[in-house]
Amino acid sequence: MEENKPSEFAEKVLMGLKVSYQKLIEKKKLTNSPIVVSRNGKIEWIKPWEEENESSE
């Protein structure tokens, strides 16, 4: 049973991250504002209404 505890914890953390991300996207869509991220050392602005299309590819 000890072996399952870390994986259960990791699953809960990942589920929480997914929920937080979805809430962030919903809020950004409502306010019509981009998400600012850093990719490969460069600052980029992602429009949440376009993000769905990119992630499904």
C-alpha cells in the first residue's frame, strides 16, 4: 500500500492543476485577455480563444 500513496498524491496534484488551468482559461476568455508565458527564454502572449485550437493539434 505504501507504493500507491505517492501515485495517488501525484494524481490529486495533477487533477488540481488541470482544474486551475481550466479556470484560468475561462477567466481569460471572459476578460478577453492573453495569457503571458515564457517559452524557450522568450516571453509570449497566447490568446486563450486560440489556445484550444493549438492544444488539440
